[in-house]
Amino acid sequence: MTESGREGLAALLARPEGALVALDFDGTLAPIVNDPERAYAHPDALPALARLAPRIGVLAIITGRPAEVAVRLGGFAGHPELAGLTVLGAYGAERWDAASGALHRPPPHPGIAAARAELAALVERAGPGVLLEDKGNALAVHTRTAPDAAGVFAALREPLTELAARLGLALEPGRFVLEVRPPGMDKGAALTALAREKGASAVLYGGDDLGDLAAFDAVAKLREDGVPGVRVCSGSTEVAELAAVTDLTVDGPGGIAALLSALARSIG
Ligand SMILES: O=P(O)(O)OC[C@H]1O[C@H](O[C@H]2O[C@H](CO)[C@@H](O)[C@H](O)[C@H]2O)[C@H](O)[C@@H](O)[C@@H]1O
């Protein structure tokens, strides 16, 4: 644990009713699997979240998934303990609040329809094991199940970067995934806005992938602005570099669930 992380954690435990705990979904609450449609939350995640939520100010999920997909795969709806949960989907462009059940979803970016048509052909040509995940307002090309997952990922990066730029979209690289999505929002902006909205006195953010870097940067910026925070890496061999920019590394989604349970026990 870094010194700043220690301070962030101490502030969270000293005044848990003012704390914001925000977590990524895939790779942090849900183990990574081959089929994105079957990426369910770790069995210990929901009980840990349910124990922690009533003991802190705000619990949030900030994910690249559409908000309603994260709610479904996480099993987050209909739990009295999670009545205050907020899920920010599509890197913060979408919002679902458990309290009201309301879902805010912006209209699709005009470039997405054109990207959809082009990507279908590109994925077809890329060979076996390359999958297209259609998220409505974003398109993710997965190479995890290709025979040469890393090679295909590297080969697709340039054409997808070019396609995204041409259509006014952004390219979001992740764990064997290249996502084409609307620009203008990231997890850092989403986390900062939520922290300000809720008047958070301390922040904890946990994530596992490159898309979480903006949120880790946001925690560092909040710290400079006087809001203590702690950055937790859900560790993996796939994104080993993340440990260098976080305060604490735990062993994947199981480690995250154990940390959340330990926080709930410490708060009492
Ligand atoms: O922001 P996140 O919640 O971490 O979502 C990021 C992307 O996660 C998903 O892909 C990743 O998980 C899949 C299921 O375990 C795995 O097969 C894939 O290799 C990973 O990259 C999701 O499918 C994407 O849409 C998200 O953007």
C-alpha cells in the first residue's frame, strides 16, 4: 500500500458515511471469461457489496458495458441492501439508479451505424475466434478466443484506429478487446462528477484494465484537491502495468470481494 493510499483508506474508514466506493465490472467484480455474455459477477462479489453498501455513503459501478447489461450480469437489481447503488455504463455516458430504477441512455452516435456495417465485414475477414459484441452505442471486437489472440489484436489495432477516427468515434483498447465508441466521456470524468455530486469525503476506485486508467488519474486529481482516495488494482497477468499506477493490488475479482468484505467488517 502506498502512503497516499493508506491516507485514503484511513479517511474512508474514519468517515464511511461520506465515502464513495466505485468499482469496474469486468475483471474487477466479474472474472474474465471467453464469452462476454456469460461474464457473471464473482460468487463472493454480491454478498460483499451487500455488506458494504449500507455502511458507506455511495456505492457505484463504472463500466464500459451498457448500464443495463452490467445490472443483469451482476445481479444488482432487487436487493434491498443495494437500494442506493448507481451504475454508470458506457464509460459514464449511461446511468442507472437502483433507487428509482431509472435508466438514462443517450441516443446512438451517428457514426456507430456505419461502423457496424464495416466491422461485420472486418471481423469476418479476421478469421476464427474473433467476435463482435454489439453494445448498441458501441462495438467491441474481441480476439480472446482467436488462435493467435495477441497477434490478431495487434493486427486489428491500426485499421480500427483509422475507422474510429474517420467516423468521429474513439478507440478504446482493453483486454483482448478493441472497442469503437463515442468520444467525450471516460471513467475519470464519470468518477469525478459522481464524487462532486455526492460531496464525497473519500474515494476508493477499483479496476483492472486500461479503460480504468482515467479513473485512477481522477483519484490522484481528487487527492490534490483535498479528497483522500485509494486506487485498487484487480491484478492480472494480462495488464501487469496497472499495479505501478495504483496504491494496492489484490488478486483479481476474488481479492476485490475479500477487500470489500474486510472494509465492511472494519466499519462494523
Ligand atoms: O469497464 P469494464 O466493466 O471492465 O468492461 C470492459 C470490457 O469488458 C468486457 O470485455 C472483457 O471481459 C470479457 C468477459 O470476461 C472478456 O471476454 C474480454 O476479453 C474482456 O476484454 C466487455 O465484453 C466489453 O464490452 C467491455 O468494454
